Amino acid sequence: MPVARTPATPLTERRKAETRTDIARTAAALFVEHGVRETRAEDIAREAGVAPRTFYRYFPTKEEAVAPLFEAGARQWVDATRAAPARLPLAEALAHGTREALSTDDPANAESLEWVRALLRLAHSSPALRSVWMDAYHASETALAAVLAEREGAPERAGSLPVRLAAGTAATAVRVAVETWAAGDAPAAGPEGPAALAARCIASLSESPWSTT
């Protein structure tokens, strides 16, 4: 009997994700050390130990090589909001997700936040890098809208105006908090860290954006 072909294993997908992350961290380190303009995609590929063609298989441009570092935090926030206790109203669920995603208790997460800070500082003089950052948060808005609709028991309303407004408002609040922290010198932990700033941003918003009806 012939053996049925199976799709790519989770291990293969994990290896791909690890390769993307390795390239992203290498790109970030080179950008910080040499500058975005002075760093070539070929430089990133060489330092990451991959062929240039492999680099371009994962990323179309050198700036987009750091997208995984931006996307990771946004994805953590969306996932943590989804996992928030069902009894919490939307504003509190979002605050819960923010605390979890921006927590510095996990050393890996704290390291990622410092990379984001360094890259956001570079983004001031690199429109392409700013575009990668904004794309990551736009994607998080879309994913968050689906989560908010699910929490309201109406997943089909993810594209509705009220749900999109709530997701967009929350994503903007977190983005502004992270950018404000990145521009300063406060440590990631503490009252001026990104988690604390994001919680204050969300709490300061009026109640109306959280109504999805």
C-alpha cells in the first residue's frame, strides 16, 4: 500500500520560524552597529550564515528583515488578549493582554523590547523601517478585531465599524506607548516602561471605543 504524503511537519515550520528570527536579530544588530543605509541585504545574509537567495526567500528587502521582531510583540498582545478571562470587559481584557505582552519578567521578552527600542530610534531616519513598523501594527489591528469580535460572541462582526474602531483605538494606544518609551531612557520595567505607559493610554481612553454594538 502506498504511503500517503503528509503536509509539512510542525518541526519544519519551527525551523523556518527560527531562521526568520535569526535573520531578524542579525539585521537588527547590523542596523544598530552600522546604520540602516550602510547595511546591505548581503551583509545580513553573510552574518546570519545563509545564502543571499535564502535571505530573499524570507524577506523582499533588508528593512523587512526585522519585521519578525516587531510582529512578535504584536502577536503576543493579540494572543494574550484572546486568553484573558472571559468575564473581563473589553477594556480590561486589552489591558490584561498589554501587561502580558509587554512584561519584562521573561528575559527573552525584555531583550526583544530593547531591540524594538533600538530599531524605533533608527526608524526616525529610515522611512522604509517606519513602514515595516506600521505594517506590523496594522496587521495587529486586523488580528485584534477578530479577537474582540470572538469575545463578544459575534466573530462575523470582525470587519464591522465598531469592532474595527475598538481594535484600531487599542492598537494606536499601545503603539504610542511603545514609541514614547523607545524615545526615552526609562527601563522597560517600572512606571515609565512600555507596559505601564500602554496601560495608562488604554485607561485614559473614553468608554465609547470599547462598545462593539
